[in-house]
Amino acid sequence: MRALLAAVALLTSPAQAQTRCITTPEAEAMTLVALPDIIQQTGIICATRLPASSLLRRNDSGFLAKYQDAADRAWPNARAAIVKLSDPMIDTLLQSEFARPLLTAALAPVLVGRINPADCGTIDQFVTQLAPLPPVNTAGVIVTTLRYFKAEKAKGKAIAVPDLPLCTEERR
């Protein structure tokens, strides 16, 4: 969860984050695009801590395939959000068929590299509990949780949350 926020933070400068923001649907699209690689990389980091039957370790499962399908559908919206946060000229680069795999493959190891192997069991339990949900719901849970953490940090609580430029929450 925090890993995804860090990825977005890498795409924006502090000045841009103050003047540009992404909506909840845009943040969810970016989350969906990142999740397949984050799931795979987490499985690699946790390989010695989890049984082979763990969803995080099973690359051949329908679980990962449903996240990949959702990522494919979310890419156009995620790409638009990335362009919105950066420079419009980046849109041409992001339209390449190589852009998305390069972006997610480069960011996922950096993001999951912060995982403490002692937390692998908890992460596995979390992923297993979310597995029955459609990927878009999982992305929604992640973004809502990040919004909550950000609000708690704004109240002065000591919570480490990357400075994701989320727009003021719109009521649904």
C-alpha cells in the first residue's frame, strides 16, 4: 500500500504536488496498474517465509491473472493520471508498448524493497482476505486506507505516508 504511494511520489515534484492532484478513480487506476508487479515482487521477497501454496508465491494462479487483466483495463486512466501529475510531453513516451512494463518493473522492486520479511505472514493474510474481491475493490480499499493515513498524519499523528497528491475527497 505504502509502496504504491511512494511510486506516485517519485513521479511528482513538490511544486507539482501542490498545484496538481489526482482523484480517487485516478489513484485507484494507478494502484491497479502497479498491483500485479507488487504482488509478484512481494512473493519473491517473502518466498522463504511463506508456503508454496501462498497466493503471493503462485505466479501461475488465476489470482494474479485477474489483477493483470484489471491492470490492462486501468492503464489508459493511470497513464492520464501520470501525465496530469508530470509533464504533458510524457504522454507520448507513455504510449509506447514498453512504457508500462518498464515503469512497473522499475518501481515495484524499489517499493517492495521496504518490506520487512518478518511481516510476510501478515501481508499474506491481508492478500488472502482481499483475494475474493474484484481487483477494483482491492484498489479502492488501498486508496481509502491511504486517504485515512494521510488525514491522520495531518492531525499530527506520527504516521509515515508518502505525500501522494490526492485531490480533496469528493463525496460519492
